Amino acid sequence: MGEFSIFHWLIVLVVVLIFFGGKRIPEIMKGFGEGIRSFKDGMSGTSSTPAPPTAPPPTAEKPAEEKK
């Protein structure tokens, strides 16, 4: 009862092709692969995009003293 035969997988494949069409499936798989790759990069702590540069801290200027 818990096993899937080749005929079950063929039926699933036909249903997926009917719902999404042949052109849409590669786009879906590409997005799925990019999501997995992004998840793996996030888990390992590496990233292909560089971190945005940090701005230097603002310098405090002394107010000019008024001469009378």
C-alpha cells in the first residue's frame, strides 16, 4: 500500500505537465535550485554578494568659540 510503482510516477508527471506546461517547469526548477543554493550559503555563512561598505563614524567637531 505504501509503495509507488512507475505507473504512479508517470501519472504524477502527466498531472504536473498539465498544470504547469512544458515551458514553466524549467523556470520553477531554476527558482527552486537558487533557493536551495541561497539556503546553503546562508547556513555556511558565505555569500556571493559582497557586504555593503560601512560608513566611517561621524567625527565630532568642537563648536567655534565666539570672540567679543
